[in-house]
Amino acid sequence: MPFKVGPWEIALILFILPSLAIYFVPTIIAIVRHARNIIGIILLNIFGGWTFVGWIIALVWSIRDERQDNQGGNSG
């Protein structure tokens, strides 16, 4: 029996998955940039991101946060 694509599958592909990707943009940016306050950014994105203001704050924080220094020596 072949797989039939119904309206729920189309909604999932066209709306829900892209919406989730956009919702987690601040978290993705923080992970890629190795942000210092990554846990705070993720928590704000998850719990406060549903408000537009919380999402904007998480986005700005993920962009402006300093990168974590993974090197264990003196830089100088």
C-alpha cells in the first residue's frame, strides 16, 4: 500500500516545520557561534520566544553574545 499524502502532512511540510525552524533561529545562531550564555539563550527562546518581544531579545542576545573561548592558554 503506497503512502498517501493528506492535508495534515501537507500542513506539516508547508507550515509547521518552517515555523519551528524560524522559531529556533536564536538557538541555532547561539549554537553555531558557541555563545557564552547559550543555556540562557535557549531557555529564553523556548519559554519566552512565543512572545514576539522574547523572540527578538533572544535573537539579539544570540547575535551580540561573545563567543566562548575554547582555547585553554594565554592569548598574548
